[in-house]
Amino acid sequence: MIRNSIKRYGRPIVAHSAYYSGYCRLTRWQGARIVSYHGILDTPTNHYAISTASFTQQMQHLAEHYTPVTVDYLVDLLHTGKPIPPRAVAVTFDDGYQDVSTRAYPILQRFGIPATVFLPTALIGTRSSERAAQGMVQTTFLTWEEVCEMSRHNITFGSHTVHHVSLAAISRREAQYQLEQSRARLEDEIGQPVTGFAYPYGTVRDYNHETARLVADAGYRWAVTGLSGITNHRSNPFALRRTKLEGGDGLAIFAQALQGALDPWVLVDRLGGLLKRSPRTVVLDEEVAS
């Protein structure tokens, strides 16, 4: 409750302060921005989800004032050293909730915006209230049929592990399983290479140099975190930053965030991670744990 209140009131304060103080003008256009969403609901039921109306406004603003790109495209530029287009923005979604298909996808198609969706493969096609106890804020997930349909129309997919677990909270062997099996399942279902990974939770206690090496060894080309910031040629492809959009972030906050107004929020994210250094509780199938 306290954490949610800090986000609800703190994020607008940080965004407005950074925007009107001139901070954004100092950091403007130093690279591309990757934005992340979780749920898109007509009437949001959790603080991670934003309303369908707000998402529509945000995507219209993005299409009219920015250059929508994919994360794969940005990573190609990082590897080749080619310049990043001005005002480049990539849209991503975590967790694979069904509203990506029912609400976000039609809006993305309407404005011609590509997106990348990160899936915890064991949860796709499931519906269970038990998922909430494992760190999931919604209980209805995409079906594989929906995933395959979207993969044919400008939506790419990446891994979010098999069971939505923090790689830093499990053994090396278990992490390898989560990375390799999720990628194999995705490639088998959609018939396309899977190059991207999103660290579940994405805080400073959920990834490190070791987990980044495991991601690379599992065949991925890049990975995204949950920390705010920009992407440029100095970025680590296996620790890319994203600007997180949540409930209460309307068009004004979105417009400011695209100019870097939420980048200082990384200090809050880092502090939260440092204060929660104890391992997350992880429950894996016997097949994985054995």
C-alpha cells in the first residue's frame, strides 16, 4: 500500500520536476527510448494497468510525434554502430496478459506501431487465481493462437522465463532451464527466431553480470530491465533500460516521460532494490527443481 502510494504521488512529482526544471533539455535525444506496459484495461483493477483510453491517447501521440521502432532494430544499430534515428521509441509489454490481444493490439494496428511482448511460457493459455500469489497482478493470459496471430502482424515476442521467476533468486541450473526452455517453446510455437529477453521484475536484485552471461549463453541477443533510462551506443545490450508506464500515467506524464522526465525515477528503483536484497520466494515445478 505504501509503495503504491509512493508511485501514485511520487511519479508525477518526479516527472513534472524534471520536465520543468530543464533536466529534460539537458538529456534530450541522447538515444532511443524503450517504454514498457503490463496491463491495458477499460477499468484498471491494479496499479500496473493503464486504461484503454489512456493507451489510445499515448499511442496516437507516439505515432504523430515520434519514430516507432522495434527493440531488435535498436540492438542492430548498437551492434553496427549506425546512428539511432531521432525520436526513436520502442513499445514493449511484460507478462503476456490477454488484454495485449484484446485491447492493445487493435490500437497498435490502428496507428501502425510495432511492439514486443515478453511471455512467461508456462502461463500462456492459463487462467488461475493462484497466479496472483506468484507475483502476477492479473489472471488471464494470452493463448498460443493469439500469440501466433499477432506474430504475423508486426508484433514480436521475447521470453520472460517459463514461470516468471527472478533469475537471481534461483540456481544456475534452474536459470538455464528457464532461459532455454522458454525460448525453445516460443520458437516452436511461432516459427520465428526469438532474440530478446525481459528479466522478470527487472530490479537491481533480479539481474547481474552472471545472469546477463546466462542470457547470452542461452542464445539471446539482448535483454531489457525494469530500470528507467535511455538506449544508446554506450548501453549494455543485456541490460537495456526501459521507461515504465503505469496506472495514473496519463497523456501528460507519457509525453514528458518520452523526453526523459521519468529517468530520475531510477534512483527510487535502485533504492527499492537495495532495501529488498533478500531473495524472492520462488516456487518451481518438481521437473525444474530436480
